[in-house]
Amino acid sequence: MNGFIGIDLGGTQLRVAVADARGTVKSVIRVDTEARRGPDHVIDHIVETIDRALAKSKQGRRGVAAIGIGLPGPLNGATGMVYSPANLPGWHNVPLGKILTRRTGIRTFLEHDASLAAFGEWRRGAGKGRRHMAYVTVSTGIGAGFILQGQLYRGAGGIAGELGHIVIQPGGPLCTCGNRGCLEALASGTAIARMARDAVAGRARTSLRGLEGPNRPDARDVNQAAKRGDAVARRVLDQAGTALGVGLGTLVNLLNPELILLGGSVMKAGGLIRTPMKASMKASSWEAARGGLRIVPPALGQDVGLIGAVEWARDNV
């Protein structure tokens, strides 16, 4: 056997990569997840996309040693069980690892998507060679993966890494997980869009008013308006950055990493979100815990999840 498959399963997009024995990605297929059609349909879709990716690389299932798949938690990678991801409707206690192994005839190993992104960056990206690092992505949601003592840290039940669901404002905005005041409800792209819409509904004077299209203004609109000097948009990013800094300060005090890889679409706002983030992180963490800490962007770009999934498959064979 001389190949591996990496899968990045999100609520919007399903991506499948075929890699050679060294982990070099040879082909990638990207399709809509079609998550609203439920787990049975999505699993059929995964299997079909695996076969398409293999055909594209002119390889059969028999040449594949293992499949690695990353998807949103909560899940238990050790048992292959997916519990109830917020962006995969209808997924409740789905034994995805066993199902894909049976359907494809290929051993399948699953893990939290942010954990596999951390694993990929540690093996092939900006975290290579580090023993204590965190990968944090701030996008539609907020997730994290940890490398501790030179190993992927998964937790007792495989659910470690849910940084976005640390409550930092009790009684705050409702989060998709059902709690209030989670970091994700205060600093994610979804939270930024909600704050902007609340400001527009409150008749704030802002260029964000009157934008055409559904679900606007969104986080991208806020970023663009802030860069043009819009005071409301800047205030929204300042609030999000401050909340993010509190979350990162908590992470720093708890884990004392030497490196944080900080990425995701929200971080494209640059200094407008990083400046308040750094100030509140400093205020909410010990100086000793920050000693030697570096915060840098990830290196693997949009394929980080796929590369991490491939590396996870290779690691488990």
C-alpha cells in the first residue's frame, strides 16, 4: 500500500485529498457538503467523493493504507464517534469511523478539525519542531488544537480544544452551543456580524447601513468598513479583539505554550483586531506565562486541514 486519503469535512464544504506514501498531496476534490440533507446523505457523499479523488489520481482503494478525517466536534477520535456538531444537522452519536471503514474497506481515523490543523502545522508547517504549541483559528467559529510535550493533546474523551466555548462573559450573547457568553459568541466572524447588525438595527450612523443581500452586514463588510475609517465597524472589531485576547490570555495561563499559530478569516482585519487582542491578552495573563511566547500566522493556508488529516492517517498506520 502506498497512499493515504485526507478529508476535511465542514458544514459548508467537503474536501478530499489523495496523497502518496510521503504525505505529498497529489489530487484534491472540493464539493458542497450538503449538510442539511443529514448524515446518511453526507456519508454517501463522502464515499462518492473519495472514489472521485482516487479516480483523478488514477489510484484504487487497494492502494490506500488509511483515511484521516477532520470535522467539527464534539467527537471522540479514539472511538470514531461523532456526537453533535452544531454545523452538521442531525449528527447525533454517529460512529463515523466504523462506518467509513466498513463502506470503503480502508481503516479510517477521525479527529477534531482544529486538532488536525495543529497536527499538520506541527508536522509540515510553522510549528515544525515545537514541543508546546497551540493552533487557534478565528473564523465562522473559534477552535483550537494543542501540541503538548511533542504530541497531539486530545483530552480524556477526545474533546480538548473547544476554546471557542470557554465562557468569558456570563449571561452574554447566546452561542450556537446553547450557552451564553462563550468566546465564539463574542469574537468569531458570526459574532462580529451579529454586533454589526445590532448596531444597524439600533440606527447607528454607519456605512454598514443599507447593504444589499441576505445576512449583511457580515464580518467581511465590517472589516472593509473599518479599514475605511467607519467608527461603528472599528468599535465592533475592537470589542471582538478584546474578547479574543481574554480567551488567549486564559489559554496562555493554562498551557504556557511557546508558540501560538493564529489564523482564520477574522484575523485578516490585521491591527484593527490584533491591537486590542494583544492589550487584553497581556492584561489577562501572567507575564511569566508569556515569556518567550511567539504568535505567528499558520503556514499551510487553506489546505492545513487536509494536510493534517493526511498526516494523521500516516501517523496511525
